[in-house]
Amino acid sequence: MNIVNPPPSFARPAFADQARAEFEALKAVHPDLQYVDAVLADVIGTLRGKRISIGEADKLFETGMQIPHSLYLMDAHGEMTNPFGRGIGDGDPDGTAWPIPGTVSRVWGAPRAQILMSLRDGKGVADPAEPRAALERVLERFAELNLRPVCALELEFYLIDPKRDGHGTPQPPLDPRSGAREHTASVYGIDDLDRYASFLSALTEAAATQRVPVSAASKEYAPGQFEANLRHQSDARMAADHAVFLKQIVKAAARAHGFEATYMAKPYSDRAGTGLHIHMSLLDDAGRNVFDDGSAQGSQMLRWAVGGLQALMADSMMLFAPNLNSYRRFQPDMFAPVNRRWGINNRSAGLRVPVGPGESRRIEHRVAGADANPYYALAAVLAGVHHGLSEKLDPGAPATGNVSREPDLALPFSIDDALSRTSPVLDVYMGEETLSLYRETKRIEAQRLRRIIAPAEYDWYL
């Protein structure tokens, strides 16, 4: 595929002025700031960028920040992938990144500010590899229908001991109270929250500092496993921003208290994986939730939305499960869906309609792993919803009972199968070039990982 880099441009986008005003207001409140981290989220969802002294920060809003286009296209180890020759192959050219309004904050525990940036060309078009821009393209489709998605993301994660075991594998953390190694699941345990109160207090403080609206935390179904919930947002881009920054602050709070935090989909083979659960509803121009018809199962529009999610799930798996390890999560009775079934108040289904007041009727999409890029995962979910509404797709009858033991062979359950799929429908929503760059980046990453000889191979074959 012929991928053409957009030419660098120094034309200021209008939104830079709003970002500057937010930055000046932050400096007025925090005169001790010494640096600004100007960051972009790559295809993995990792934040990359530059640390700039506070005295040089005005240039971000006047001439932008020059940075390579290839920054988006790193593997999970932080190495360039050069997909379709983009990177080393074309001289690794710079583009110009601009500050995004609504993303300016102080960094918890440091005299620094942080601003999310966007690479744009002279016409204001984002770099095709920018994940946030892919989400924006999907959202434009809802504006045409006079509908507004309201979204919230939930992220599961593990706290682990910074020390690995004798085989180099992760270990559950040491209980802060007793010093003993954690070994029980203890799902929803309040005592667990008490024992990890210092970490959770740091997370709450960091979230407030960085304007990440964490609404609740709970103990999950494995030793050291937790979940943090984010508040619903009427701007889906902001909902994904919050998820990216949540990963950052969870890791920072964990380090501050002697732990590591991981969003690896399956760090333990015999324990539950970690998921990214996406809650979404749709509001019309009058602010009415169109998924609500007064019933527990929701409206006809909700059913069509579910039908669209089913139709695009197989093609979207490469985004929901982005690497080799991701597919270890899909096992029976492990709280990860193995089919396209939907259900009402049924956690064994990947597409769940939670109970609650009618005005909050929504779909919970439970397929993505916590290792997924929040922008891509949310974009794929919203593309499925829009596709279902446009085509009026019937999802079939809701599932009853445990359906987590019924694998759907139409779904790809390996990274190779997932990346081998192409989707004209998803291309229309997210951009053919965007998805081609993503597939090639992840294909190269998987190829690199397979070249590494695992210790188990020596145990089995040496």
C-alpha cells in the first residue's frame, strides 16, 4: 500500500488558542511549574512526546511541536516498525503537533504540566495513524444522525510485586498489612480496599490533580486485581482521553507505594484476564436516551445497535485484542466473552444491557482487553453501533444463563487471524489507511516477538 506522509505545516489551528488559555490559567494557579510534557498517544496507547522547560512552552501554541510521524507507529517495546516504509525508510520526517484543548493538567507528584497533542497537516487534517483522529471520524457519523454518544470506560488492572519469581514471571503483591503474598480472589472485598487504602488514596489524589474523573474502585476476581471506573462523558473523545490518562496515573500511584501496575491482558495463565469495558448510550437533540423505551431490555434502536456490534465484532478483534497475549484471555468461565451473544444483566455475554433506571439504559461492551488502545476500541464500538442503526440489524434473542462456554468459530482467536481480516465497513468508519498502518505495525510486532526463544522452549526441547 502506498502511504504518503503529509507535509509539515506551521499553520496554527484555531483550537491552539483555547489550549493556550487553559495553560495560562493552570500556570496562574501553579506558579511552581517547571516543565511541560507535550504527549501523543501511539497505536498502543502509550504516551510519547517531549519534556519542555516552562520558559519555552509558549512555542507549543505559536509554532507547534516538531516530532516524527513515525512516533505513532511503535511496537509495544518502543521500537520503530517502519510500516510500508514509513519511518526509517522515508527519512523519518517530522510533522507539527498542536495542543488539544481540554487535556491540559498538572502532573501528579511533580512540578510539571501535561498536554495531549495532535499531529495535523496544513489543512487541519490529522495524521492518518493518530488513534484519537480515528475516533473523531466515527463521531462525525453520529452528528449526521443528530445523535450524541455518551460513554464511560472501566479498566481492570493488576498490582504486582516489582520482583519477579525465579522464572522471571510476575507475582501477586505483598499484602501491605501482613507482608504475606496475596493468593485469594476476594472479589468486591471491602477489606481488600482497606488494605490497599494508601494506594487507592494516591490514585484518588492523582486523578483529581490530572482531572481524570474516577468514580469508583473495586476489588476484582484475582489476587491483586482491581478495577477503576470513569464517569460518563458526552464527548467520547474525552472518555477515551480519560482512559489513557488513567493508565498513567494508576502506574504512578502503584510505584509510589512499592507496587507495579500492569494492563497486560493475561499476566497469569490460571487467573482472570484484565478487560476494558465500554459503556455507551445515545442521546438525541432533546437529551433523551434513545435506548430507553421503558423496558429492561431497551428500545428497538438499542437492539439495532447490538446487531451492529455483533456484525463488526470479528473484524474489530484486532483492535479489542491487539497482541499475542491478548488472546489468552478468551477462555470459558474467565469473564471474557467467547462469542457474539448479548444479554440483559448477564455478565457471561460480551454485549450486556445492565439493569438500572431507564434514562441510563446502555450497552456494556465487554470484549476488549485492558491492553487495547482506548481510542481504537471505542471507535470500533461506536462504528458497530452506527452500522447497526443504519442497517437496522437484528441481534436475535438475548442470551439466558451462562453462555461463556459457547465459542463462536466466526471470531478470530489469534492475533494472526485477527490481523488477516479486512473490513470495508470498518475502513469507511475509521479510515482504510489508518487500519492498514495499524495492521502492519501489529504484524511486525508479533513477528519480532516470535523470534524470541521463550524459557519454556528450553525446558521442553533442549
